[in-house]
Amino acid sequence: MDRTVLITGADRGLGLGLAGLLLSQGWHVLAGQYLPAWPELTGLLQQYPQRLNLFPLDVASMESVQTAACSLANQVERLDVLINNAGVNSPTNERSIREGLDYADMHRLYDINALGPLRVVEAFLPILDRGGMKRLCFVSSEAGSIGRMTRTAWQPYCMSKAALNMGIQILFNRLHPEGYTFRVYHPGWVRSYMGGQKNNQADLEPEQAAAYAIPFFLNDLENEDHLSLIDYQGQTWPW
Ligand SMILES: NC(=O)c1ccc[n+]([C@@H]2O[C@H](COP(=O)([O-])OP(=O)(O)OC[C@H]3O[C@@H](n4cnc5c(N)ncnc54)[C@H](OP(=O)(O)O)[C@@H]3O)[C@@H](O)[C@H]2O)c1
């Protein structure tokens, strides 16, 4: 039977790159769709009708996440790998404490970037328990590293990713003894849609970024007993 992976925020950017590459490698892909009008996932469905399931998923809504988990529990036997990729940036990141911070947007980013992956893990654990790999992957960011933070603004995004990292460590403490393995990842600067439009100034096309990420997500590590934030070049970042 094909191995099965679930990807959140798979409509475009890195998530779409991961979906396309994993399908080409023979995986069964469950792709969370946040933007039903965006055409590329539908194109992949025409190419891989047997191995791609599209389903609506808003990681900010427990109802949406639970509805997806209930529906997929009846459609797939098991889930081997979960990739928590969905994330957002803030249009008011550039405001420093001198300009006044946007607290409403900080709440929004915390809800999506930090709490979203926890909702998804919680709802999909029963299906993951049935899988062989028990691998939980999280797309975090260098922006969540307190140890190397030099920015003078960007609280909304950076604080949400630092909170995500803490949430992952606590999940690791609880689930690693049950056989779960974890990946926490900074994908590099990707030409994705975080600013609303494709950012062609960035370093990596989403397909390139996906090609860096997949071996890290799927291959076993020498030491699975320790959690680290690793970037696309294999460098470790401090928490
Ligand atoms: N791009 C970079 O340089 C970079 C660097 C470090 C880390 N990352 C991380 O990489 C991950 C992927 O981002 P990306 O760069 O590929 O950006 P992207 O192109 O914006 O892709 C993220 C996807 O998640 C979707 N999404 C937004 N809110 C969601 C929600 N509530 N539920 C489910 N999906 C939702 C987005 O939809 P919308 O387009 O409608 O928002 C989009 O389709 C994110 O976690 C991001 O923080 C990116």
C-alpha cells in the first residue's frame, strides 16, 4: 500500500511544491485546501486522481480540522506523515514599538501559525496512530529563533513561530515515547505567496524548497531523541 502524507496549506507555495514532488515519488497525498478557487491543486488531481485527496482545511478552526479528520478517517486506512506547512505573515510586521504594534494581527498569526498545527495534530492523531512512520513535521522558521534574533520589528510573525517551537517541544515530550518522530524545519527564503503575491525576490522556487525539505522530513536521523530546528542547508538554529 502507498505511504500516506497529509500537507496543510497545500494550495500554493511550499505546500504545493511538497504535494507535487511527493506525488511524483509515489506517495498518497492528502492535501488541505484553503483556497478552493486556486487552480494548481486541481491540476494535480487530474494528473494523480488515484493518489491525491483534496479536502477543505482551515487550521484556525477546530471545527474545520475535526470535520476533515472525521471524513478522512473513513477514506484512508492510515496516515504515515503529517506536514504542518500552513502559515501566514502579517502586513504590519514592519511596525516597531515606536509605530505601535498591531495586536489584533498578532492574535491572528498566533492562532494560525502556533495553534493551527496543534489542532491538526490533535485531530489526526487517531489516524496517525494507525500509520507505520508516525512522523510529525513542522514548517517553522528562522524567525522563531530567539537565540539568533536581530530584528527590531516583526513581532507578529516571529512570536508566532517561537510559540510554535515551544508547542512542538511539548508535543515531542508527550508523543516521542509513543514512537513518534519529529522534524522542525526552516525552509529558507521561498518565492511563495506569504505577502499576498508571489515574492520573486526570494532565493528558492517552491519546488526547489520542497526538494530540500523532503529528504529531511522522510529520512531517519541518527538521533531521534532530541528535537532541533534545522534549516534547508542542514544547519541547526538555536531555539
Ligand atoms: N516563504 C518563506 O520564505 C518562508 C520562510 C520561512 C518559513 N516559511 C513557512 O513556510 C510555510 C509555507 O509558507 P509559504 O512560504 O509556502 O507561503 P504561502 O505561499 O503563503 O503558502 C501558505 C499556504 O497556507 C495557506 N493558509 C493560510 N491560512 C491558512 C489557514 N488558516 N488554514 C490553512 N491554510 C492556510 C495559505 O493561503 P493564503 O495564501 O490565502 O494565505 C497558503 O496557501 C509557512 O508555515 C511559513 O511560515 C516560509
